[in-house]
Amino acid sequence: MTTSLGVLSGGNSDYTMEFLEVGEWNKLAYFAAREVVENPGKRFSPFYLCGTSGLGKTHLARAICHSMRTRNSSTDIIYVSGRSFVEDFDKARACTVEALRDRYRRCEVLVVDDVEGIADSRQSQREFLEIFSALHDLGRQIVLTSAFFPADLRGFDNQLTSRFGQGLVADIKTPNIEARMDILRHKIKRRNMTLSEEVARFVASMFSGSVCALEGALLRLSAHCPNTDQPITLSDAQQALGGLAQWSKEQLSSQEIQQVVADYYYITVADLRGSKRPSTISTPRQIAMYLTRKLKGLSYQDIGQCFGGKHHTSVITAWKRISARILKDANLSVQVTYLESTLKNSTRR
């Protein structure tokens, strides 16, 4: 499988439906992907996959391509990243840009991984809207992946984000500890490894935010403990993985976010939850809402409840305003980055 104008031509055999671990955290996305493979362009086009990095969006997108090609080797599939799409049109000269447009419009299946990569180019957004509309009108299958829900995408024309949301939007959630244990058991079995329940739980607890990180942890364990005749002890695992500890979303509370932000700006948590509007309070309040959304992934409604029963539209405004300001205000960007790092480090083991 290639990327820039990537006509599917094979690919990593691990990126298949068979190698996906399925649970409550991703079953909607998985079964919808199966439907896309069996009935492309019918019920779920566009099919929009969203979730934070490392949860398997790219794996599932590539698995769709692999399954479609397995069913019909002549299926015309283009797999491209959002950034590569922009680069394709940036590099195309006047004499070749129409041919490039036609190539996209002729495909039967278009898969765009990390579609947020298109956001930086207005011209590419216009090109993509035209291609998207042409394929949709022809009943072709469109698959998009992103770290954000359509409504949360920054820098996109409203026409595009509304189109993205008109099909099925399936989010892949962060698996809980028991789900991560199940994922590890499958991966351990596939690698012919043996881990005690104690060691497996230690690994699962260390890597709470990424399924890909679990795979990396097993690779590191096997490299540090190559003697398969000896069981891997908890001490072995701690020594091998100690430097890779990730921050834990599950251990970070909205109350802690509020306290850290309040302390940083020399105000009180009551100020953040209250209704005072001076910028010395309203800006920290919006930052705290922004960080709660980014780090905890709570719904706008739930975040509003955490902030004294604020309406969800206030949280949406905070998310969009801080997202836009940190791109233009270097000082604010430094502050938000520092707070995010502080909060993440507070949960590392």
C-alpha cells in the first residue's frame, strides 16, 4: 500500500480484519467497517472514523482496503493521507492538475487517513470538496479517519465538515483496563509469548492511551527477555518498560485539571466554576474547559456540568476559541502546553 495518490497495491498483511482485537471500545467502528466492505457506497458513505492516536483508526482503514481487494482484486482503491493529498495538488502543474482530479473522481473507493491534514490549505479543501461531492453523487465509497469529530475539526470550511458528518461517524474509544488485558492476551497468544496475569496487568496499566503502545511494549519485553524458557517476572517488565510510562487519562480527574489551572493563574476553583467574566477568570476557565475536553475526552454536556452547570454551548465556544488562539498567540500556546504537560506528568507511573 502506498500513500501519495496511493493506489492500493498490497500492503502489510498485519493490517487486516483478522488481526483486529474487537471489544466494546471499537465494536461500532468494526462492524460498520464490515458493512462498508460488503456493501460499499450504500449505507455508510462517508464512513468517518475518529479517535485519538494509537487506537487503531489506520489499521481499520487499511483493513477495509485489504478486505475489499481480497473480495475483488480489480477494485479501484485510492488510499492517501490528508497531508499527501495537499502535496499532490501543490505539486501538480496546470497541465496535470485536471488529470489528477480525474484520477480521484474515477476511483471506486477513496480512503483519506488523517483528513485533518487538509485543513492548512484552502485550495486543497476546495479540490477535496469537489472530489467528495462527485464521488458521493456516483455512490462511491468514501472512508475518512481523524483524531477529531467533524464538529471539532479546526480550519475547515463548514461545507466540508457538514459533509463529513452526513454519513456514519464512528468513534473508537480508549479501552479500559479489562479491555486492554483482553487485547494483550490476543497479542501474547499470536506471538507465542507467556506472561503471568500480574505482568500482563502491569503492562496494561502502564499503557492506557494507545493500543499500538501495547504492541510496542510486547516487542520491548521480548527483546529484553529473549530466553523463552524463563518466565518474564514483574521485575523484568518494570526494568524493560520503566522508561516508556505513559500518562493515564483514567487517573486524571476534571477536578485536578481545574485545580492545576486555578493554581497556575492564581485564582480559585470556585472562580472557574462560577460566572465571573473578567478576562483574568474567563480565559483560565476556557483553558480548563479546553484541557478537560482534550485530555479527558468528555462530552460538552458533561464538561459543562463539571463547571458549575454551564451550558454545553459555552464549552463548545471555549474549545473553539482556545484552539484558534493557541495558533496565533505564542504566549498562550506556551501556557497551555505547560499545563497539559504538567497534568500528563502527574499521572505517569
